[in-house]
Amino acid sequence: LVIITAKDNDEATVIMKHDPGITKGVFKATLRPWYVVFRKHETVAPKSPATTMPTQSWTGIAASRMVGAYLQGPNIYVAFPRDRWPDDAEGKRVTVTGLPVERHDLPVFIPKEGEVQIQGIPMPEGTDLYKASARIVIEQAKWSVVSDGR
């Protein structure tokens, strides 16, 4: 399975018409309406309270997930260079302060019956994939382990 990223359907169609591997029958190509994930340095302008309250704080349990560092409790992600929590924070209760930004980069798709299952988060037919791909990521994050009070 090879995934080629295109900016829109028109560009994808041009690629499919001119790629030698496809035109010579070496590969089979299918255009799928899904959103590309893991564009690490690309964000969408905030459509959330981030526009009026640039810095906020959250407390939760640090957990690294496939799509990045996650803060359990408030259910938000945290931007770190390696997309995971530092070892001394993993699994601990932490407070994070930073700028909340809405990104649309979760790997969502609508599965089609009879087609090969692709990697990502399957959504039911009729789902607005743009909305479903949204997540809040804390950028410019500063964190600290919360004392357990002992």
C-alpha cells in the first residue's frame, strides 16, 4: 500500500493519469476522500477559545499515543519534538501550560465495503471528515509533574 498526498482531488487525478506505475498497470490506484495525517508542522488557524485566550493550563495523566503526546483527563494532545512525552513524565500526573491550537490531522476515513482496510480511524458513512479529523494540540508547552502531596 502506497499513499500519495495531494492538495485536492484535481491534483490527485493528474497524478493518477501521469504516474508511470499506474499508467503501465504496475499499480492499481484508487482516489479516496480522506485527510492526510502527520503533517507535523502544519496547523489550521485556531477556531477555538485559543484566539482570545492564548495561554491556558491543563492537568492530567501523561500518555504517549500513536498520534502524539496525550493528556488524559482533559483529552488533548501536547506538541513535543518527538511526538511523545519525555520519559520522566510518562504515566505521571502533570500540569501543562501553553497555546491551544485546533489541528485537523487525525487519520480519519470512511471505509468502503469490499475495499482493503486502510490505516486510521474508521468513521460511519456521512461523517464530515474535516470535523472528525479535529484535535486540540497544546503548542509552546511547558509542563511539570504534579506533586502527590506527600
